[in-house]
Amino acid sequence: MPEIFGTAALAVAWPSAGAPAKGSYYGLFSDPNHVSQQSCGSVTITTTAKGAFGGQLQVNGTRASIRGAFDSAGKASLTVKSGKMNSLSLELQLVSSPDDASIVGSVSDGNWTAGLFARHAGFDGKGNVAPQAGRYTVLILARAGSPTTPAGYGYGTVSVNKAGKASLVGTLADGTKISQAGVLSKEGWWPFYVSLYAGQGSAMSWIPVQASTVAASSEQMAAVVTRVSLTWFFIGWLLL
């Protein structure tokens, strides 16, 4: 299966605020040995003060609910099954510190094992407002000379609200319309994952969203251009 990479140019920032273990976590998972459409996806987990959690896993065009509880060591094991999805085994570890919190672990169907990483939501829009709040333009650049890359650029607009929710609406280089919403961590990381082509493809990346501390005017914040790799899959593409 061909893999396609683009480059997204975004505006981004690095706030500082503590994050308790209780709350919502947003992340991605992928097989470090062979990133593929079948073994990558996104995860959302919301925890309670007593360690119970619920959330959602998205992989290969399918969504599945997850539910469980962390033990006294912050560990949890569970099996996920939804529709035609193969049974997936999840191993989770809650990592908490006075400054931040995250969930690490793995997702496996028995044939592949993907590493999972989810970051704690960084802002609440009230006492802790995202400094990245605003509207930005994104370019998804072509991979020059690649026979698997559609010619031309993709583009879109990103909006970030005061609570750190980032939303993208745009078009890929092959004309595919995309939309995705995620939540920024306190460091400004956006776990971007969108299912494409009726579940036959996807695009994913950890995108740093950073806002400049230098204002272009009293009403406009100057943008800092950042380049990141965007992994883009489509099972039906052929090498010509």
C-alpha cells in the first residue's frame, strides 16, 4: 500500500498550566514498524477521579466505544469489538505528574501492535484560555517527484476556540473534502486523524499549533509557520 506524505503549515503556541489525572485525553496510535491504514487511528478517553474511564477508538473506518477502569497502579487492560472490526486488545497506562498527564499503551489485533499515546486536554476556555485561539490557513504541500502523490496542493482553514478545540475544513490535492476537530494539549499538540474514502483511507499527524507572542497589530496575532509530516493513506491507489 503506498503511503503519501504532505506538509501542513499552521500557526501554533506553548502555554504552561498543570493538568490533573482526571479529565479528557486525546491521542493517536500507529504501528512503529509499519504504519498502515489498518493499524493506525485515534483515541479519546475521559477519566473520573476514581479511575473509571470511557471513550472512543477510531480505526480503519470504524468507531468503537471503550470503557474500563485504571487500577491503583494506573494500568488497564480491555478488549474492544464493534461491527466488522476485529477484536482489539488495549493495554493502557495512566502517567500523571504535577505538571502534566498522559496515557500511553498499545493496541493490537494479534497480527500487529500499535503504540498509543494520548495527551491531557490543555485548556478549559475559562480560567485557562488557549492563546492559540483564532483562525489560520493550512497548506498541504505536494511531495515532489513521488509517483504516488496527487499533483498540486491541498488547503484549508483552521479555527481554534478559547477552550483549545481545533477544527479543520479543507480539500486534499485529489479533491477530497476533509473536516476534523480535535483538542489541543497544554503544549499545543493536536492529534489529527480523519477517516477518508468511505473507510478505505485516512490522514493522521501530531500537529503543533503555535501562536506568536509578537502581535502584528492590536487586533491580529502574527502567525508562526510550522512544517509537519502528514501521513495519508488510500488503499485503492496504484503505483503508475
